[in-house]
Amino acid sequence: MGDEKHHSRLAKEKRDGALAEFREGRYTVVGDLAVKAVEQAIEALASREGLHFHLRPRSAHAERTRWAKERFPSVSGDIDALWGAYGALGYEGVNGERAKKALEAMERVLNKFEREAGLRLE
């Protein structure tokens, strides 16, 4: 099912992957990995409450987003920005500036989770 440690490890792996893909200029992949890094971090935090959104794939995104915005309202705009970048990068193609903004939003969210909730990305 995945516990906090499992999802934290996956969040770190996806964060590192997003950063590496950006350095390589593979911008269409950056949006995917940045979103997935944040989603894994949300799963890690939610698992503390016995919640596992990934078990219901059809509603997982909406539930994850709602949960995160309720508990961490200050990341709401960054989560929305990430999803916008995901769509733009995945469907419109290579845009280094948009990829950079996605990474910045990802970092703000993950850093907030680390500072305020004590999440450790291992």
C-alpha cells in the first residue's frame, strides 16, 4: 500500500529526476516528474492519517489536490501552476522557461511540506 517512507523515497526520486531532465533539456518530461514528485509527497503526508489516494485512481488526483489545499492553503497556487505546466509542457512541447517555473513551484511545495510537516524526502 505504501507508507510515508515509501512515498517520501518516491517523491525524492521524482524530484531528482525532474531536476536531471531539466539539466538535459528534456522539458516535456519535467512537468510530468514535477507533478508526480508533489503527488508522492502528498501521499506520504496523507499516509500519516491512514489515507491512500492512489488506491482509487479515478479520483486520486482530485482527492490529493483537495486534501493538500485544505491542509496547506499556501501551496494552492503552486499546485495549480504545476498542473498548468504539466499540460503545457506535455502537449505544447519544449519550453525551458515553463519547465523552470514548474521546478520552482515543485520546490516551493516540497520545501513547505518539509518545513511545516516535517516530511523527509529520503
